[in-house]
Amino acid sequence: MASPNVTELITTTLANRRRKLADNMLNHNALLRKLDEAGNVDEASGGTTLDEELDYQENATFMYYDGYETLNVAASDTFTTAQYPWKQAAVNVVISGRESRINSGREQMIRLLNSRIKNAEKTMMNNLSTGIYSDGTGSSGKQIGGLQLLVADDPTTGTVGGINRATWSFWRNSLYDFSVESVTPSSTTIQGAMNTLWLRQIRGMDHPDCIVAGSTYFDYFWQSLQAIQRITSDTKAASGYETVTYYGPGGRSEVMYDSACLATRLYMLNTDYFFWRPHRDANMEPLVRRESVNQDASVVPIIFQGNLTMSNSARQGVMIA
């Protein structure tokens, strides 16, 4: 069995890296980085579900009036709640007794642990990033409910946050489908398609502020720009995300490529209504080490509990072929 000193070093190293692990997850994904910048990474403390209050219709008491005319003080139902389930994930840092004994020097052990922790970190981040662009059906429905669920290819069907989109039209995202529009996707048609999708999502000063695309649509947009128009962000480039800027009526948005996004998808998002909601006690949290009962080994799980949530579907959009 691994020595107590070694397993204690595993636990201490992971505890010291916990915040870095959580921060690295935000920098590993284009959408999460944008949500972090917007202040929409909101750790939750508990609850049966992750709840988001929705502003889904105007207040019916508004009226013009004259003099002593009676005002409308009737109750106006303008809010409801979307409820998202908790999703959980875990990855384990494992070290055998043999490994701990042949790496008994502290510096040797730290190098070994850093290698194992980095591998576990990348594994967790890659799988969560895949989940963020998923429809939530992976791993028998235990996967994060990602953009394919929240900003659906068919916004008239399915239930999101406990609300049936077939019944409630306010809970449907915008859609640009090249096949329905009888347009062939290419570098010459991508900007027109983006203009149309952008206009479908504007309400007053509300407009998209984050565009995430897969390889095909990002490449089409990039090719459509002349060299002088390729306005990039040094901040995003430094984090590994190539960006260009789209200018639309009333505002502009970075266009980011993310390899986890499907090649023929472009998501046009208003991040005012998107949230990354990890549990504050399970946000890349290392658990107490376990000693295997039938092996010469020690195990320290790193866990995540949370989900991606949304409070306004009508301000989101997706482009598909």
C-alpha cells in the first residue's frame, strides 16, 4: 500500500491546485471563458435543481391614461422558473504502492503527481467541453445539457428546464437553416445568413454578444473577410481561441472557433441569459483519498457537479445546414 506520506502529498497537491483546475476549465472552453468574463459563472450552494427565473412576457398592467382614469392594478404573471437537473462527473488520480516506493524522493513524487494530475485535468476538461456542445443524452442522459439541447436545431419540440417548447413559443430559440432558406452554405453566403439570424434575435438593446462556430462555418466566415477586416482579440488568441469580429445592427460580437462544436453549427448567443452553475463544493473538488481494499494503490477522485443553464431562449440562435 502507498505510504501515508505519499497519499497525503497527493491530497495536499490536489487541494492546492483545486482553484487552478476550476479556472483552467473556464479557459479551456470558448463559451465558458465568455461567461466568466460576463460574470455569469455562478457557483450554487444546493437545491434539488438549478433554477433560473424567466422574464417571459410583458407586464399586462401597462396602459396610457388620462386624468382620474382608473389604473390597471390586476395581478400580472410575468415570471416563471426553468429548472435544470444537476449533472455529475468524476476522474481519479491513482498511484500504486510500487510507484510511490520507487519514487520515494519528494521531488520525484511531485513530478509524478503533476503528470497524473495534468492528465486527469485534461480528461475532465475535454469531456465537460464536449458536454457543453451536446444535447445531454450521452452517458444514458447523465451528460451536461449543452447547446444542442438549450439552442436546438428544432426549437419547436422538446422540453428544456422543465418547459415544453411545443407548448410555449416564448421558449423557442431562433434558427437559420440553410436547407429551408434554399441557400448553399459557403464563404459567399455566410455573412448574409449571419445577418438574418442576428436580426431575428434583436429586441431593443438586446443583441448577441458571443458567436461560437465549428470548423466549417468559422472557416466560411473567416474566408469571407478581407485581410483588413480580420479584427482579432489578443486576449482570446493568448488562450488558444482564434477570433474575428462580426458587426451587426446595434452591436458587434466576437466569432470564436471551438473544436468541441460541431463543424456545421454556429451558435449566436446572448450571454446575459446563459450561466455556468457548478456546485461550490464540487467544482473540480478533490475528495478524501481512498485506499484500495484489494489493491496496493491509493485513489483520489476529482468531482464536478453542476450544469449549463439558460434564462431566455428567444434571444439565442443557431445556424445549421
